[in-house]
Amino acid sequence: MPMDAREIERLIKASFPDADVSIRDLAGDGDHFAAHVVSSAFAGKSRVQQHQMVYEALGGRMGGVLHALALTTSAPKD
């Protein structure tokens, strides 16, 4: 069963309430998404650490219910 873009956003915002999240379904199949996440929680973290934080927020769904996620993350610009 594919994952809904709203559910991805909900999970991310549950972990990062201040996040600005945009989700795109890349293939229209509910399996391949792109997400852009901006959160102050990412300040001072490497890109790898930021991505790990988002994967953790998704609660193990990557590679299962959520097949593919092209992820870009950043801290807000001052």
C-alpha cells in the first residue's frame, strides 16, 4: 500500500513542529516522493545528520511503505 504525501508531512511535522515541509509525488504512484524540509532543528548539523533525523521521524517506513524519498534539508536562513 503506497504512502500518502500528507502522512509523510504529518510524520515530519510531528518531530519538527517548526518545519516548513513540501512534498511532491515524483511518479504519481505514491511510491516515489521528493521532500524539502527546513527546520531550526537542523542548525549546526551535517547534511547526513539532517537526513538521518528525517528518516528517524518517518519511523522505519523508508524502504517499506515508503519506497523512495529524494530529500533536501536545511536550517532556516537568518
